[in-house]
Amino acid sequence: MYLLALLVWVPVALAGVPHVSREDEPSYPAATNGQPFPWNKMRLPLTVSPLHYHLLIHPNLTSLDFSGSVKIQVEVHEETNTIVLHSKDLNITKAALLGSAEGKGQVLKVLEYPAYQQIALVSDSMVLKKGGMYDIELEFVAKLSESFLGFYKSTYRTREGEERVLASTQFEPTSARAAFPCFDEPAFKANFSIRVRRESRHISISNMPKLRTLTLPDGLFEDQFDITVKMSTYLVAFIVCDFLSISKNTGHGIKISVYAVPEKKDQAEFALDAAVKLLDFYDDYFDIPYPLPKQDLAAIPDFQSGAMENWGLTTYRETSLLFDPEKSSASNKLGITMIIAHELAHQWFGNLVTMQWWNDLWLKEGFAKFMEFVSVNITHPELQVEDYFLGKCFEAMEVDSLSSSHPVSTPVENPAQIQEMYDDVSYEKGACILHMLREFLTPEEFKSGIVQYLKQYSYQSTVNTHLWESLTSKHRSVDELDIKTMMDTWTLQEGFPLITVAIKGRQVRLSQERYVKGEDASRTFGFLWHVPLTYVTSNSATVHRFLLKTKTDVLYLPEEADWVNFNVDMSGYYIVHYEGSGWDDLIALLKHNHTTLSSNDRASLINNAFQLVSVGKLPLDKALDLSLYLSRETEIMPVMQGFGELIPLYKLMEKRDMEELENQMKGYIVHLFRELIDRQAWTDDGTVSQRMLRSYLLVFACVRGHPTCVSTATQLFNKWKESDGTMSLPTDVSLAVFVVGARTEEGWDFLFEKYRESLYTSLKSRIKSALSSSPLAHKLKWMMEQSLEGSVMKTQDLPYVITSVSSNPKGYEHAWDFLRTNWHSLVKKFDLGSHSIANMVTGVTGQYSTREMLEEIRGFFSTLTAETGAELRCIQQALEKVEENIRWMDKNLPLLQDWLNKNHQRDSQFKHSEL
């Protein structure tokens, strides 16, 4: 994500010694007390570094505050009288310094600079000597956070309706400083000895096993935990709660426990079994034993992201961990397994070996995303994860094709910029370029390279280059492959290449350029990638390889072919355009014998064709001609990619009052997939991919008003309602049933009552989706308001609710109004720069395509200040997307109308569909 060359961070002269400067140009900012603050950079000085934290935390779950103390052993690298570290919203009540020889403590002056979330501890009478070891002692009090970061309050309701409170942590990336004063940067690794005080009705858990519990006066207990391994502050975790757990040992003897609220403990078994399998897999794959004696997985009732990899205590949203065989769907099973795989991969990638700074966040997030697929493919082959990987690459390309994209490795400094790194570029693009490199080097070479990387840098911090060096040393090919030079082209520049292929006989002319949407042609200049091309031809299924390192090149086929297909199985992070008859040849192949190509290749062709329409390389009618073959498609990825390209076309029309053309487009899509829809049984039979496809197809058909679907769903909903929700519905079809039920006031209210009562997180999620799809506008507004308020519907789900309502033709205007009206509350709750804020901004605005709305959107965001989000990347992405939509509609609407008139006459039965 960040240009490494720009990130070289030279330690400045020691803190506490001001630089000489002109009087009208003060070097140092003012602390809160008006005195000069002795440091003027966002990054901490390297004057001292922490070795060991002795941390005591005591939350009060009645008054919703906490007190604590921390003794930090530091090593001094430059003589100084000042120590600068992080603290956010903490009231420091005591600060003292203990020297190894001095004995008694000396009171330190505390200066605060909240703009950088820093404090300076200043000694007026003592200089800390270079090479010396000292202890800093700090005491502090604070409120439990009302957001989802730091040490925060979470609540849940029992079956009887009693509200219970717990306190949990979420420190990544920069919120450990909100729980205790610390050197809150990933490279400042240290050991932690943690103690937690609590009441008898609660337990506490932390990164390490509990050593002992002391009984204190006033009915309090103090749990003391073993010393952690050397690790970054963002991985520290502690929870005070009344959870119950189930446990099991791995084959390597590690104790795995899953914690949940007492009434949901019976939903923990699937996650426990998955975690045991996956931790054993990683232990063997990485050839490095998991270094802790235990691994806890805790389901937290209030949680902003999906999960968090705290070392030894991974935390999860309840929907990301809890599973019930009777109530959870195939997609729940897949999702939970993948998330656990992601967090456990982090125990090596991220925890054991950590990026030096957040500019290289992808070194852990891209790897963890990639390892999800590698691990689950082996541990849970029945989940067929290989079906879904290329979808991740398409998601990344969606944002990476905009001018506002950023390199995988990008300079960042402040907390909001760091938060923004948690996006599809760091995760999905990171995973896709790793997959591309693995396929290029061979899986065996790739594996031995990353194992060497992990072994060489255990308990240390790394940059991009360290990874490329490890992979190069394991590359056994005779050719001199420069992996660093090759991969720098993928990590140090934004975007991805469009490869143009021109075939004449055996000769294949190749050229590359940056694929970028928008009218600014200068955004394509100066980009060059080392592209590992793969291709197959009509003559042979053998995969041929070619490394394109220049702007243009030529390769020769072994013999002439009827067709050539590049980027086999979408293993490369690039898209392909075929000049001359290339596209016609492939369209003819799909029409006559589509299974000649793999399902991934078919999905890739669908994606590439429509992406090429967006940049004027391919006419829309050619892409639509290609889509005609989908009437015979049955595999999940090409079908889903077809929906993914075609549905947005009528979504753009919904917001333009173009009912006639909109209904014609909707009718075409239903017609295209009608046979596949009508073949779906209303059961839970089949493979995971078949079940997930069935769920999607039936929801789509019911929303579109397909008569047989609506009729069956209505009958099932009425029976389910008559049984007061006790009748067992097949989980994979239940969402379609709920969607139809939510169309009426009575059905909506009944569904909401079942939502409120249920303890099953996956069932609640499906009901919530159905409620937000309703055509009842007043209910949609009420849902958003209730989600913000947080007592009936969880605020953690608000980003999902808002974006769901925004894709509802009866709700999109209300979603935009709600976002504007509540912007300041949302930024406060979800944090500036967070993925949640970005999803809401791009989700609510993404399907507008008029100049009037572009000006309205631009007008609102132009009223913000830097503190309230004016500089967020997601705002630029949103504006770019609307501009792209306007261009697309201006150019392609007449073509779309003509093509539909020729290929699909509107079917009247869909004209009155509500949704």
C-alpha cells in the first residue's frame, strides 16, 4: 500500500533537545497546559524502547469506567530527560520514574498533546543514560469506550430480557493507547504481564493462560496471567465478562477454547472443531510450532469488524463464530471457517512476524486472506473454497481501477490514514498478487520461501523487501529471476494492467497499459508491470507461460489455433482484451461448448468483457452477446459474475425514473436464468456451492416477482407464521421466504418480533436482510434509526442496514438522507477512516448516475472539515464512481435499448414487481 522509498524513517535527534529555529517558526507545538510539547512528529522518537509492560486493569461494569496502572521497563538509546509515548482519553493521575540504581521513584511531569495522542514524561532533575534500563510507572483512569475501539463496553440480553454488560478490547491499529499509556507502534515489541481485577460474577481472559487468582477485599478478585511472548501493543487483549466456554486440544497439544454468552455456548462447537483443524494445519504448513499454550476464540456481542487476531485470544463478531446446524446456512459455514482461518493465519503472519509500519499492512492482511484459501482447501475440502478466490480479485479491481486507488504499500501517518489501509487493496489485492506469484514460482517454491521468511524474522518487524529476499533465495530456476523487481511493480504502484492481445497466425502481439476508469488519460502514463502471463489454446489444455516485462512484446504459438484464452483460471491480477476476432472466437466457444473452458475462465471472461465496455475497448452489445450463453450456465462463479455485471445496469436505471427500460432489463435477466431458477429444489440438498447458488437464485427470483418463486415462498411463509416461527424451514431457502413475507406490514412486524426473540445469530442476519429489502419505506427508516440507537438492533449492524436500504428502490433516498443527517454521530461511533464509514459512503452513493446527484453528493462532502472526514479516500472513490456511472449511461443507454429490443422483448409479468 505504501511507497517504501518514501517511508524511510530517520530517527530524529533525541526528544527533549529542541532544534534551533527562527522565532516565527516554532519547532514544537503547545501541550494542553500551554508549555512547549517536546516532540513534533506523529511517529514516536526512537530515543527509548519498551521491553516489558506490567499492566493492571480494573473495569467497573456498573459505573462503566476503569482504572489501571502500568510499569514499563524501557531501554534508553540516546541520552534524554524526556520519554514520549501514546495516550488517548486517559486521565494520568500519577507518573514516576524508577532507575536501576536510583532506587526510589522520582515524580515525572506529564505533558499532553492530544492532536497526536501523545504524552511526554519529563524529568527536571535526572538524565536517562544511554544504554540504561529504567521503569516508568503510570496510574490512570478512563471511561469505557462507547465506540468499538480501545477498552469498550458491550451488552447483550438474556432470553428473559435482562441486559448484561461486559468489557472487551479492540486495539488494532492505534487504540491500545486508549486503554493504557504505551508505545503504540507495531515495531515497538515487548513482553506483557497482565493482571485484571473483577467481581465474582465475572471471569477475565487475556492473551496468556491464567496463572492464579488472588482474593482481594470488597469482594474483588485479581486474575494474574502468564507473561506474553514479545509482541506489538495492537495484539494485547483482555475481556471481563460472564461467558462460558467449551475446549478441546489440538494434535500438537494446544488447548483451544471458544467463549460465548452463556445461552449461546451450544453454538460454539463448529468453530471449536474448525479451529483445532486449522491450527494443526498451520503448525505443520509453516513448520513453526504455535508458540503459546492456548488459543481462545471469543464471540463478542458488539464488534465492528469481522474478527481480530490478538495473540492467543482472537475475538469475533458473533455471526463470525457461532453456528447452529439447524439454523445456519451453507454460506454461514463457509464464512465462519474462512474467518477463523484468517485469524489463525495471523498468529504467524502478523503476530510472529509483524510489518514494521502500517504502510505494509498488506504483509499480514494480504497473507491472511490468501492463507484462508490455502488452508481451508486442505482442512475443509467439502467447502470448495477454490470457487470463490477469483471473486476477491474482482472486488479488488473494482476499487483499484479508480484514479483514487493507492499502491499496496503506501505511506501513512495519522490514525485515519492507517484505518483507511484496511481496504480491498490491502486484503484482496494483496492476496491476489500472492496467489499470482505462487502460481508463477510453483506452490512448493513459494511455500519454502515464506517458511524461511517466518523463521528468519520471528518476533521481529519486516518490510516488503524481506519477503522478496526470502522467496528469491528459494527460487531454484536457472534463469535469473528478480522477484523483488517483479513484485515491486505490483506493490509500489497502484492499479493493474490491461493486456491487449492481437493474434495473426502463430504470432501473438502483446501490449500492456494501466486499466483505469475516468477521462484523465494521463493516469495511464508511466506504468509498467512484470506480468506473468498464462494461456491455453484450442489445440491443447497445456498451460503456457510468458513473462511480459516490457510495454509490448511478441510471442509465437506452437501452431495456429481457433482461439486463445489468456490468464488461465484468472490466476493473474490483470484483465485481457482481444483485438480482431479474438472476442468473437471466445463468444462462439461459450455459445457452442462453454465447458471447454473452466468455470473460473468463464467468470473471468464475463468480468473482463464488461470492464472493457467501461473504458471503451469493447462495445456494450459484444459484452451482452457474451452474456447470452449464461442461459446454459450452472456453476456458481460464472452465474454470480453474470448477476454481478447485469444487475447494476438496472440499478442505475432505478434511480433515473426509467421504468420501461428498467423492467425490460430485469425481464432479460430473469429470462436468462429462468431454467436454472425453476430447477432449484426448496431444500438444503447439494454441495456448499450448489446450496449457496440456490439461496441467491431464489432470493433474486422472488424479489423480481417470478410467479412460481413468489407462490412457493408465500405458502412457506404463511405456514411458518402460523407455527409462530417454530416450523423448521430449509436454511438455504429461508431468506427468500422471509423476503416475500417482509412485503406486508403484518409480515414485517412478525419477522421483526422473531428477530428480537432469537438467540441464533445466523437466523437474525437473514431476517435483518429480509426486513431491509421490504418496500415499506417507513419501516426502512425506522430500521436505520433503531440501529443507530442500538438497543433493539445492534449499532454494529448499522453500516449493513444503511447499505442494504440504499440498494432498495424504496429506500435509497432515505439512506442518503440518513447518512447526511447523522454523519457526525456515525464518524464518532465508527471512527474516521474505518472500513465501516467507507462502506456506507460508497454503498449509499454508488448507484447514482445523474449530474444533479453528483453535485448534491459533492456539495455535502465539501462542507466537512479534515476532522470530520473531508480528506477520506472513500469520498473521492464515491465521486469517481458517480462520474463513471454518468459517463457509462450517456454512452451506453441507447445501445442497451437497441440490444434489448433485438434480443429480449419485455415480459409483462415483471412490470409491476415492487422491488
